[in-house]
Amino acid sequence: MIPPRGACLAHPASAYPHAMLSDLFSALGLSGHPRLTAPGDAQGTVTVFNPTTGAPIAGVRLDDADSYERTVASSAAAFKAWREVPAPVRGQVVRAIGDEFRRHKDALGDLVSLEVGKIRSEGRGEVQETIDIADFAVGLSRQLYGLTMPSERANHSMKEQWLPLGPVGVISAFNFPNAVWAWNAMLAAVCGDTTIWKPSLLAPLTAIASNAIADRVASSMGHPGVFSLVIGTDDVVGERLIADPRVPLISATGSTRMGRRVGQVLAQRFGRALLELGGNNAAIVHHDADLAMAVPAIVFSAVGTAGQRCTTTRRLIVHERIADDVCTRLVAAYKTIRIGDPLADATLVGPLINARAVDAFLHAVESARSQGGTVLVGGQRARVSGLSGHFVEPAIIRCDRPIPVSCEETFAPILYVFTYSDIQHAIELNNQVPQGLSSAVFTDSLRVAEAFLSPSGSGSDCGIANVNAGTSGAEIGGAFGGEKETGGGRESGSDSWKVYMRRQTSTINWGTQVRLAQGIRFD
Ligand code: NAD
């Protein structure tokens, strides 16, 4: 049960002055929002902390079993009306939503920075992804193409059409608190589905603001209930959502541990799962690579979002002839990285999300040392004057060969460096981890690039394989996702929309006789 409105804002102790925070909340419609309350440990609430300062920002009221039930029932009812709206008209609603995100891009981007610590340009860049996927979805609303096929029977025709699926459950991770929802929700909307979003409890404010924008626009155009939100613990809300037979598709983004659970529950009820899970991404640097281009690309991929992207470069596989040079250049670049307040213009690396993430970072660095790795730079807590948030110094760790900790995804800025002499060995190292999300090769050699992308499948085994571009920073136009323990799902561009629809094949007899396929006679 969501209690009535109340006070909500705490002073997040610098990094964002209180007056500006009030402006931000009112620009995003969060002031006096019924979901928000004062920070504290009141039952049925969660406190959101600013990772830059460690100070509370606001309290958020959680859903319980009753409010969950009401939300899903109303989403299921809204689906029945929404699917009757012609797809191009649904596209017009999504177009208006995209425009509203354009208007709120800066404020919402700053809220992302405040809540999860992304630097300003990445926070706003995340909202830009939402605008981009909305544009993509508008075009798609006129292109939900089916096929017609020739029938083997005289006077028969066959066709395939794509139909709305139902309410879609979207579970999002803390590190993309706006765009991951939009990748799903904008496509689902033009496909005729409603969305029930369950965000991370580490980033519910961006979710409340984002869902409110979409819901406000859709409601004002006569379509309430298309976008809804449930916020709660994994026990009370998460588990209910994944087990709910009214929700035919769950799109879940997060750790492999979470995906394993979600996949099992969905398999039991024959639900559809779109899983976007952890990555352990590598970049190969061949001896002929243009290092003036490769080094900055690797630095952004390794330390952008403080190493908290699923596509972060975590392993560097460098040709032995240039390994010392590459390490020297990277260490020099790391030493110039400005760590600090994500909303300050000069900052390149903000904080990790919480103290647990810092502990995981320090523990991984220690494990690497004990497993034979040498820390070339970073690897400790970073002190930032005036801020008591969760800052670390991004680490580069050189290893003779892969070590156990380098096969795990530590969600923090640690780059393990290995060497190779033969490109096939480099590709084996790329593929030698349980995850299969993103990968890259830096080379000027056509042979090396094509071996990495080999159409036989003997190259990179990841869902994303780039040439002379880093592992992170995907555009919305391509299908996004990965193999193996990354879950196998694809979302965003290309033909990812098909997962939000059900396919129906029809045979139409326009003749006067019953004809059976395969020449079967039954008379
Ligand atoms: P997490 O697994 O802790 O949580 C992700 C989401 O799953 C949260 O909303 C959480 O509440 C929910 N959840 C957890 N258990 C659940 C359950 N039993 N039932 C229903 N929901 C449940 O992940 P995180 O720490 O928020 O995010 C970091 C992880 O996400 C990393 O592993 C990262 O690689 C991954 N990630 C993957 C992608 C991708 O597209 N492949 C994108 C972003 C993040």
C-alpha cells in the first residue's frame, strides 16, 4: 500500500546544492511525489544514497503484495485496450514520449549522476539512448512486418503475422537506471504490450521520474496503464513478478546469479525470458594497431562509468611485441584521470555505487596479487577532497596468464593485461571465460580483423565483436546482448522487437476443396 504524500528531500551533503536538488526534483515531477518520503529506516521504505557523498537523498515507499497485485491487474487490463490501438498510432504516443525525454534530458541525466554516480556526460548520454530508442520505435511502429509464403496446396495461401504479447516485466540493474527500461518499454509499447518495470533498489528515483514521464504522456493521450512501476524487495516483488503467469515475458538485466534464478522460474512456467547478464569483456591489441587510437578507446572502455558497465573492458590481450609500450601508455593515461564529483566538468571517473562495491574491488585486487598479478597502477581507495563517497583508483594488473579472479566479473575498474604471440591464441583467451558479452580487436590487418569476426564462428564467441572500437558504448541500432553466462538475450535495435510479440502462422484456403498437406488423402 502506498501511503499518502509526505516530505521527501534530504540534503545530500555537497556535490549537488540543496536548492538545485529541489529544482531538479520539481523539474522531474518528484517534489511531493506519493512514492517519496523522508530518508530513514521506516518500515516499508528504502533510503536512496548519493554514492558521491554517502549521504541520503530521499526515502522511497516500497510496494507490498497488495499494491503489486493492483499494479499488475491494471497493466493486464490496459493491455487489452492498448493492443487494439493501431501500431502506427502507438508509435505516435512513443514519439510524444521521446519528445518529453528530450525536454527533460539534462535534469534526468543529472538525477542519474546523483543517484548512481555517472559523470554528467554519461548520465545525459544515457537519457539520449532513451530518446534514440524512442525514435527507433516510432519508425518500427510501421514496420512490424510478417511474411507471406507460397503454399504447396492449390488455392491456398500462407502468412505469418506478429501479435501483441501481453504485459512485459522489465527488471533493471542499478547501472543503467533509465536506458535499459527504455530499450524494452519503447519497443514493447509499439508492439502493443504494456510494461511493468521493477528497478534496482539502488536506483529507484530515476525509475520513478522516467516512468512518470512516459505514463503522463500516454495517459494524456488516452492510454493510462501502459507504463507502470513496481518497487520492492526481491522477495516480495521480484519473485512475484517472475512467477506471475499474467506476465508472459520477463526482460531481466543484472548479474548472472540473478539471471540463473529468473531463467529457472520462467522455464518452469513456460514464460519467455530475455536475459542480459554479466560480462567479462576483452580487447585484443595486435602489434600493428594504431595505438594513438587504441589507448584512449581502451581507457574509456575500462574506466568509463567507473568500470560499472556490463560492457566494460576487463581484460586486455596484447601482442607480446608491444605489451610494454601499451602498458606504459595506459599507466600514463590512468595517472591523468580525474576522479571525483561526477557532476564537476573535469571529472572522468565518479564513485562506485556503494561500500560493498569498494570492498569487492579491493578484494579482487588482493586476490589478483596473491594469484601472481602485478598491480601497475591504482588498486586502492581514492581520497577526494570534501567528498566521502565510494571512490577507487582504477587498477591495471599485469599477469603472465589468466588467473582465477580474471575469469570473474568484478563490477569495478580493474583491467587485467595478458600477452600473446599468435592471434589464434589471443582469440582463445578472449573466449576462455564463462561470459560472452562484448569483445574488440585493435588492428590494421584485414586478416586479423576477419579472423576475429570469422563467419565460421571460430572468432570471438561474444554477442558483440568490434574492430578498432572499444567494448563499451553500443549504439541502439544494433541488437544488444551476449552469449553463454551473459544469458543469450537480445534487446534494442535490429529485429529484437520480435521477442515482444507472438508469431502466428495462418493457412487460408480460398478454393472449394479440402486439400491436405504432404499429399495425404483422407476420403
Ligand atoms: P543484480 O543482479 O544485483 O540486480 C539486478 C536486478 O535484478 C535488480 O533490479 C534486482 O532487484 C533484481 N533481482 C535480483 N534477484 C531477483 C529475483 N530473485 N527476482 C527478481 N528480481 C531480482 O545486478 P546489479 O548489481 O544491479 O547490476 C550489475 C550487474 O548487471 C552486472 O553483473 C552487470 O554486468 C549486469 N548488467 C548487464 C547488462 C547487460 O545488458 N548484459 C546491463 C547492465 C548491467
